Amino acid sequence: MQDEASYTQTPGTTFNRKKHRGTYDVETIHSIVNTSSVCHVGFQPSADDPFPVVLPMIGHIAVYPPDSDEPPACYLHGYVSSRLMKLGADGLPVCIEATKVDGFTMALTPFNHSYNYRSAMLQGRATIVEDRDEKLWAMELITNAVVPDRWAHTRVPPDGGEMQSTRIMKMPIERASAKVKGHVPSDERKDLRNEDVVNSVWTGIIPVYEAFGEPVPSPYNRVQQVPAHIADFVKNENLNAKEFAVGAACRAEPSHGGGS
Amino acid sequence: MQDEASYTQTPGTTFNRKKHRGTYDVETIHSIVNTSSVCHVGFQPSADDPFPVVLPMIGHIAVYPPDSDEPPACYLHGYVSSRLMKLGADGLPVCIEATKVDGFTMALTPFNHSYNYRSAMLQGRATIVEDRDEKLWAMELITNAVVPDRWAHTRVPPDGGEMQSTRIMKMPIERASAKVKGHVPSDERKDLRNEDVVNSVWTGIIPVYEAFGEPVPSPYNRVQQVPAHIADFVKNENLNAKEFAVGAACRAEPSHGGGS
């Protein structure tokens, strides 16, 4: 489904509008999913239910076995997914979406208000991981996706009951695409020429990012100092996230863009 | 679909696991959606496409006409939704999901790692808003949902071309539910009694919240001072969001809970 660096364009992932924002670039797509705290997993629960369902889950894209030529898959874990898990055995068609909001764009007119954002969409058939080695590998993958190196700093390996009670889903990526927008506001010439409007309406970007607070120890915690794998994560993520959002807020609009 | 304060339980919104976290409370559900920057809108694009689609959109729940007895609907707006908009005219079954991550739970074992979070799911049939008055009202609703009182501080009303180029979807809520989890970590007795484990593994919560940076003026901005409706929004949201996440990180586990 992909050549070396980009996913294949299909009728289901072709961009109808604002084409310059769309991308099939593998690195872009994987990084949006893999830096998002939550993925949004859509599926049809049954043929006689008129409505689709969308559930929040933790997702991470990786290749198993590691460093092999297998196609990338998105591994999923979530507590609220018993309905999804029941349906997964036969290969359930799902859509996985992840979006990071990077800023609120305040323009002269409501029409040109928008967001700076990065959004990725993956489609494929999800199954439950049954292979014990792959499941253990995926559990470590997902634990470390939340806080790097966390797995090795906990009581591992999981015991038999924990292995049995945990379900991991795997969705080999059949289609994937992303949309990225991150630049200064833009407005129409007619408004930019209107002195009253330009002199009275503040325009700019409110940077938006996910922030992490000072870690709060549990009532039964006995480790006095917050360990480096957590403290460094909090510090670095906060710096990087803010820098990214402010960077997007200052970036010139790509020359092939237009409108908002 | 709702009595005064709660949505009706249906087979499609019944909680199979961790029932104590589920709620049909109207205020809880509406507040999750209405304080989320992004909603995730799932739908089936066509009968011959095996995969559902999930798109990020701005959504806000409200009643129109305001203060009437009409049932609440979720109004949606998004640039990436041309496929969705095309399908909306006949009443497309959609699922709208919004999730706020409030903390990463670090427990003794990977098995008891989880999130503090608030998640809401709405289902119903979406149509495009054609009525001009309702559309104008919804455009103001959605603009002000991002930053309160923004509409009145821009060049309004929208002109004819802007009205025509903007599409707003409306999904009267047929089913709705939410899941809320926000408390200190919990672990199994067997691990809590293991001195080696308790003495070596840091347990606690990393508070997570959406943060807003210092507003960045556009290259063509001429209003020297960031106006109060933006400055106050940034200040208050940052305070409230952090306080909420830290509050959840310190809260005792409800007594009817168990495990994570």
C-alpha cells in the first residue's frame, strides 16, 4: 500500500479541496498518529444499527517484527472498546483518525477564521493480536508511546492474568492520508483594504498545544524523586509542543495557498 | 430522546464494562463536547466503500431557536468535509465523539496504566442547515465556541458570498453517552504488598491539559494591544484547564471502582 516514502492515493483518500494541504507522506502521517495522546477509531458496530461508532483509543504505528519488511500497522489499546474488540476477530473495517490542534486563527472576518492543525486518517481491517510475542511487544510499544521508557521502570513482565485481560488490536494500514495547516492568518483583499476593519479587528494566532503539569505522586507512592524518564518527558514535551505551535503561528502562508 | 437531565439508554449506548464511569447526564455530555477544540465525526461515505471515515470538525451543542423546547443538536463546521457535506442533505447517520485527556496514570504495572479522561459520543442524522437565520445564528455560535465573543469583534455580518461558501451541518441528538475517569492511580493488592516493587516504581499522575500560548499578531495586524476577549480567554482557560487536570490527579478513586 506504500512505496518507500508515501502512501498510495485512492478514491477514498483523494483530497477534493485545499489540495496543497493534503499529503500522503509516510513520515508526516506516522508522526501525527504517534505523537497524539488519543486516536479516534470509527467502525460500524452491526449491520442493523444505523449509526457508526467512534471510540477514543491509544494508538501507535509500528512494524512487527521490528526492522522487518512487513507493512506498518497501527496498534490500538483502549478500555472502552469491548464492542470493538468483539468484532475484531474477523477483520473489522475501521478508520483511525488523529488530530493535533496547533492554533486558533483569528482573521478579520469569521469566514477566514480557522485552525492551525495536523490531522491524519488511516483505514484498514483490524484484528485482535493473538500471537503472544507480538502481543507482549505491542503492550510495551503502547506503554512507551505514552511515556518513553516507562515499561522498563514498572513491574514487568505482565503475569498470565494480565496478559489474558489485555487486548491489543492491530490494523495494517491499507490507506492513509494527512492534512497539515500551519501559517499566519490570511484575509481577502477587500477587507485588507478596509481601513475601519483593519484598524479595529485584532488578527493573529492563539498558539494551542498539549501541556503536561508537574507530576502528582499517588497516595501510595514511595519513590521520593520523580524519575528522569518522567521528568525529562514532561520538560521536553512542554518545550517542543509550545515551540511547534508558536512556530506555526509565525510561518508565512505557502505561496500556492489562498483564502484560509 | 432525553428527559430533563439525562439521555435515554439504548442498546447502542449501553456500557458493557466499567459501568460506573458511564453517564447519560446531559450537562456532562454537553460540557465535554462544548469545551473540546475538535470533534471527531464518523460516517460511512458510501455503500460500496468498505471503510468508514472519521473527520475532525468544530462542533457545538445548542438549541435553536434559542431558549425554545426544540431538542439539542450538535452544529458542525469543518473545511475538510466536502465528502461529508455532499452526503448530508438526506440525513446522514453520523457519530460525533469528543475526548479530553486530563492525565496519564502511572501505576506499578503497565496493566494498571491508564488515562484520566472525559469522552462523549453523540449519534444522530446530520443535515445541512439551509434556513438563512439558523445558519447565521450557527456561524456565530461556532465562531464564539472557539473564542467567546469573537464574532462581535470581527467584520460582520458575512456577505452573500461568504454565506454561500460556508456550510454548517446540524445533527439533532438521538443518542448520547459519556465516560469520565479522573482519580489517583490504583494497583492490585499483590503489587502493593511487594516491597521491592513499591519502593522502586514511581506512581502518580502526569496532569495533561490543552494550553494556550501568548497570542501572536498577524503580519497585517494593526491593533496594538491584544483585546480583552482574547487575553481573558487565554488567561482563564489556562488557569481552569490546569486546575481541572491537577484536581483529577489528586481525587480519591470512587468507592464503587476497582482496578483501573
